[in-house]
Amino acid sequence: MAQFAVIGLGRFGAAASLELMKMGHSVLGVDTDPKLVDKYADRLTRAVIADASDGAAVEELGLENYDVVLVAIGEAVQASLLCVVHLKSLGIQTVWVKASSHAQHLILNKLGVARIVHPEEEMGVRIAQALSYPMVNDYIPLGNGEFVVEIRVSERLDGQPLSKILQQGPGTPQVLLIKHRSEAAVHPPSDHIVYTKDILVVYGTLDSLRAMAPRLA
């Protein structure tokens, strides 16, 4: 079980906090609004009222003991940036921050933030991907144009070997795992037969995955 601190209990911060709690982690929720703190006091490990733009208030929270601090302050960009500066001055290394603009992103990057999150933008990308490639359940970007994707096998591919789906040659996406009902095959051979509703976990570059997409529809 890890310890997380979430600063800002708006919709984004509250959703992240509650999901972390469901996963069995310890969560400290922080907000300036007493109503929000009271709302989530019984659902989080601990919830406190504090102004994270105030250095003294941040220091009193004892955030050095947490694995990750997520700054989920909404549109109050100045408060968010001040909070990050205070966290960094306390030597807290793993800080994730919600950003609402490109300018804020640039400043956060200069401050050495571990990860900058754009919820609306990232959700928009995921929705676009789901609309364009409905067979893709989920995906994880690895950087450098490489992805791991989770693909649901369609009825049209029922009973086909992997060799009929994958494009052979350099740059061919690699099937890391196939889940069939309750069984999983790791690094399956090219003659492995897939069935409707099987789940394929595939690694490849964006170009190679796009090239494979028409054969999965």
C-alpha cells in the first residue's frame, strides 16, 4: 500500500483520490473549501483544510512522507504553481500536477515536475482513439512513438492464426499475451489460433499498429 497526497478535491482530484482508495492505498486529501473536505472526510484516509499556496501550510502537512503528491488544483494557475514551488523547496521529488494550459505546462516542466497531466486533452485523445479503433480496449504510450495496446478479437477473426493478423517482417507488432477466457498465453507463436472475444496485448510503433488496424476490424 502506497501513500498519496492529493491537493485539490474538485472533480478531478476527488475522482483520483477515491480510485486510489479503492485500490487499497492511503490518501490524504487537501483543499481550501471546508465543504469539500467535509464531503470526503469519511471516504479518504485523512482530509484537511489547508491553503497549498501558503508555504507554511504546505510544510505543516508533512508531505515528505508520501510516495506521490498530486496537485489537482483547478483553474487557479497561480495557486497551483506556488504549491509546486513549495513542494520542491521541501525536497519532494515525485510531484504530479494537473495543467490547464500550454504555458502552465512549460513552467511546470521547468520546475522539474515528475508528470504533467492534461485530463481533458488526454480524455479527448482516448475518445478519438476509441471512435477510430473500436477494437482497442485500452492503450499505454511508452514514448518514442511506441505503444502497448489491448485489443479485443472480432467475430471476423474467429479461428484465425496470428500469422493472418500480423504483418510479417521488420517492425511487425509483437503479441505479448493472449487471454482466452481464464487462460493466458504469453508470447504466443505465430500459428496460435485466436477466437472471438480473446484479448490481445500487443506492443509496437504507432505506424505498425495503424497498419495492422484494418486487419483487426
